[in-house]
Amino acid sequence: MGSYAVFLRGINVGGINIRMADLKEALKACGFADARTLLASGNVVLTSTLDAAAVKQECEQCLRSAFGYEAWVVVLDAGRVAELVAACPYPEDNKSTHTYITLSSDAAVLDELDAAGAALEGAAQKRLGPEALAWLAPAGGTLDSPFSRVSAKAKFKAATTTRNLRTLIKVRDAAAAP
């Protein structure tokens, strides 16, 4: 039995609104009996006998059926979330910057995003592994930051999602809790 973190992309923004209670119930109905949601941005921890790839496939199908939208998720082993948090070289947040980690279900897509971000002037980013890229954004200006604008391009949409480091810490802690 594996413990997983499931990160939904693009919910509760852009017209796709899903209440976390409804998300939890949908996942339970699809066989993830202990699914727990965190915050209101599509973070789930659950256990399964399936491997991460199968959890991804099952969750996406479940969300498409239950909520009628083109669902994409990134699924990581809970232990890997802890490793990524520990590997992040940036602070949780300070007065001038916020730390984000972009997660991907496709290493080649993240390679392309990493290269595009590295080409930006003054980019502050660090590859944490094949599935994660940490980066900094100015406090109060995340969506307007050059890296955020690059990562929002349609070609990255189906394979990536971004979370604040503080959110990943909460997911890590929830996944470790019984």
C-alpha cells in the first residue's frame, strides 16, 4: 500500500470550480476510501495498492466523470514530496519573494519549461528532480512574473501544476500523518 499526494491542475480558477468536499466524495466513490483534501486548491493525500501511474490514470478518469472537465493531475509518492521539500534551496517565503515548485508528470515537458525559464533574465530557479522545479517570484507579483507567464502556456498545461512551498509542506505533513 503506497501513500500518495495528488495535485489537481486548474481547479477553482478559470471557471472550473470544485468544492473540496465534493472532490473527496468523488475520489472515495472511485475507490480511494481514505482520500483527504487540503486547502481549496486541489491537493489530495490518499493511499492505494496501485502504483503512481495507475493512481494518476484513475484520478483523472474519476474527475472527468464526476465533474465533466478535462482533468489533469500530478501524482507523487508521499516520500518524494518530503524529499522535494527538503531539496528546495529557497525559503518558504519572505517579505520580497515567494517560493514555488512546479510539478510535472512528464520530465520532457519540465525539461522544456526549465530551459525556457533559464533563458529569462534574472531567473531564480533550481531543478529538484525529473518531476520538480523550484523558482522564486516577487511577493504580490507571482502571476505577472516572467516565469509564471512562461509556465502558463498551453503546451505545459496538461503535464504541470505549481504550488507554493508552504502548500507542499502542508501536503508533506498531511501525507505523513496517520
